[in-house]
Amino acid sequence: MIVAEVADFREAARRKVPHFLFEYIDGGSYQQVTLNRNLEDLSDVILEQRVLRDVSQLDPSIRLFGQRLSLPLVLAPVGLAGLNARRGEVQAARAAAAAGVPLCLSTVSACTIEEVAAGSGTAPWFQLYMLRDRGFVSAMLERAKSANCPALVFTVDLPVPGARYRDRRSGLTGANGVTGTVRRVAQAMARPGWCWDVGLLGRPLTLGNVAGVLGANTPLSDFLGWLADNFDPSANWDDLEWVRSQWEGPLIVKGILHPDDARNAVSAGADAIVVSNHGGRQLDGALSAVKALPGIVDAVGASTRIFADGGVRSGLDILRYRSLGADVVLAGRPWVWALGAEGERGVTRMIAMFEAELRVAMALTGAQSI
Ligand code: FNR
């Protein structure tokens, strides 16, 4: 199929990866109200057309924490992303490094921090969830430091997982034991290319960073059960201070939607925050990130870097978030769809599409620099 924009990558991925995996990536929580709001509210942001401003030279790059980003984009942490292609996060990290944008590796990625750093030649940013076992969290932070991860993203909007009904219907959750396995295997068999490339040649299919405590061959369903049991719902602001004391580099707190929480994060030592509702996968009914953004910029924008995510599907959307005060935007599903559709090449093309769209949007709004 012809891939002209990110929506085409979504369709291409739907045809290539097993149903349960596509549903997991694509879905939101409950009735997906917030997921849809992220998209709708972003498309409602009106861009101002300006003319005759000499837009022959455009610079969409920014500097962030001593790094140059070729555009104000970070590939967001997405759990299980690496199952969409053979050793998927390594492929995506290579594409991101070549394009000059960071990839943030999830705690629950398929590939380990070390594999991604070695395989792509660039240490990824690392995303941390607060697990009950603080010793294990400390050890993960040590691994991120040893791998020279340039920034830590501490995600705080998942004390408990939101209910994702599409995962129940697909059989990814709720149907453990033989029934669940049979359903997932049947869905995988319907995608023979994926079975060969990922299921067989891409082994081990584990959650790399946490596999040490699980045993490398534990089935997927056990991982998800383990995560539900091990994420720490008692996490609080003291824990953020504890993370701050363990990490000297840039610390970015992800999952903020309220100005007071933004102020607290900055007081606890965050260098940046991500205005985010986890891509509409947690509290359904919550504000879209784009609606939450201006209030948070007013509250802490003068003293801290503001990132935002949710619903970015084009370079125009990057400009929309920038226009409301975000320094950097993250995109989650787009890179994972591109990875599922075409592997490393897909992620390269997806970033190039975003850049091309962003450049045209800059030209037509009369902005020589981002
Ligand atoms: C996520 N997100 C996420 N965030 C995080 O901090 N750690 C994680 O492991 C995950 N896992 C994850 C899985 C899947 C399938 C999705 C779609 C999202 C949230 C992610 O980082 C980001 O906030 C959203 O994806 C942004 O919304 P868009 O760009 O997908 O619309």
C-alpha cells in the first residue's frame, strides 16, 4: 500500500502485526473519550497564515539539555513497542539517531537499555515507572547511568492501569492460561510474515529490562500480570524527590495535567514536565493534553521546560503544540505503527514526513525558526 502520511502507517501496521498487538498499540482506556479528545482538540488549534516573509531558510532545530534535536520531537516511550518488528526498539533507535531526534525507551520495552545502546550506537533516553521494589528501581537507574542515557523520564500517571477494553476483547488481557494463549497464537498465525520475522527470528520476546526478575521465557500474559502486581500505587511526591536524589542528569516528569501538579514537580526538582494523559490510556474523561497545556505553561513555563504529547500525527501538530507553549512534543503511536509497517525504514520515513510537514507549516505561517 502507498504510505503518504502517518495514518497510512497505521493501516499498514494493522495488516502486518497480530490483532492483539495492533489493538494494544491503537487503543485507549474505557470509551476512548480522552484518546479522541487529544486528536480533536489538537486539530481545532487554528494556525495563522502569514505571507511574504522570506521563508527560503528554515530552521526547525532546537537545543535541549546540551543536545541538538533536528526538530522538537522525541519518540515517546511505548511499552512492548519492540514486538512490532524484529528487535524493534533497536531498529527504531537507529532511525531516531540518524534523524537527530531522541528515542525514549520504556521500562517495559522488549529490548534492554544495553541492547538498544549497543545496537544503535546511541544511548536512548530512559523512562522509569515506580515499582514496589525500590531496590530494583535503583538497579535500573544504575543501568541507565552506566549506559550513559542522556535523560530520565519518570512517568507518574500510572499508579494503577486504566481499563483497556480492547485488550480484553483481543485476548491480550483477561484470558490467561490455555484460552488466552490459543487466541493469541491464532491471531499471530494469521500474520505469517510477523511470525517468521519477529516470532521466530526476533526471540527472545520478553520485556528486556525486567526479564531478570521474571525468567527470560515467561509468557507475555505473565509479564502483564507481573506489571499489574508490581507498579506501586503508593508512589507520592517523596518518591519523586527520591528519584531526583538518585539521578543527576536531566529529569523529566511525565503525565502532568494539572497546574498544581506541575508546580509540585518543579519544586521537587524536575527539569522538565510532560503534559500528557498517556495517550488517552489512563483516566478516560480527562482533559486533552492540548487543553491542559496553556494553564501549565502559565504556571511553570517561565521556570521549566514543557513537553507535551497526545494526538500528534503530523508535523503540523508539532507546530500546533509549539504555538501553545510546548518546547518539545512526543509522539507515541506514530513511530510504533511505522515500525510495525516497515521496521527501521518506516521510522526513518515517519520522522522525515513529520519534518517535511513541519517545514511547510513553518513556511506558511511565516516562521523562519521554530
Ligand atoms: C504508551 N505510553 C507509555 N508511556 C510511558 O511513559 N511508558 C510506557 O511504557 C508507555 N507505554 C505505552 C504503550 C502504548 C501502546 C501507548 C500508545 C502509549 C504513553 C506514551 O509515552 C505517550 O504519552 C502517548 O503515546 C502519546 O500519545 P500518542 O502520540 O500515542 O497519541
